[in-house]
Amino acid sequence: MNKEEKTLQHRNINPTAMRLLVLQYLSEQKKAISLKDLEEGLFLADKSTLFRTLKTFEEKKLIHSIDDGTGAVKYALCYENCNCAPEDIHYHFHCTKCDNTFCLDSVRAPSIELPRGFELKQANLVIKGICAYCNP
């Protein structure tokens, strides 16, 4: 059993050929990717199959989605022990020059104390600027 199969089984995801291919592709990325990016990277794959795969991965907390303000939702792998719980929230960085979005896993978001009766389910923390690849 390879690494991708173990990863999928750990998240209770049936390791189909397409899911293994998508996971391998996501693992190779240094930035968050959109459905369009995934389609272009796996040009023989059907768009609806890729979308369903991403949704399954997101539901099983293997990936998380990012709304970086560009109009296209981006996806990135969660770290190994992530459960996409509020304590796992981290910042994202969107480069205004190359239009790439990166997870800043090492930069933890501060805890947020909400008013009584409010419950945090998701937060979108996007920092915008010039990334290290574009900044000379």
C-alpha cells in the first residue's frame, strides 16, 4: 500500500484510481489550486468527477477550501492531524502579482472570542501582498 492509499484510508475515503491521482497531484503543489487548475493538470479527467472528488476530500477533512477573493475557490491539503476544527484555522496569503494563494500553516490564527450564542464553524483569513517567489 502506497502513501496516498494510506492517507485516503486514514480519512475513510475509498482509494479509487481518480482519488489517488487527485491526491498525488495535490501533494505535489506548493500553492492552493482551483478546480480549473486541477482540470488543466489532469487534462484527461472529467470536470464533474474532479469536483465530486474535491467535495469528498473536503467533507472528509483531507483538504480545505479557501475563498481568496478572486472568484475561484481554491483547495489545499490539510496537514496530517487536521480536523478542520476552529483550532486548526491558519492564515492564507494571496499574491496580487502572480495570483497564487498559499497556506501559511505555521502562522496560527489567534483565538476568537465570540459573543454568547455564536459558534465558529469556519473562518476565512486571507492576507494579500507579494509572495516570496515574486518579491526579488
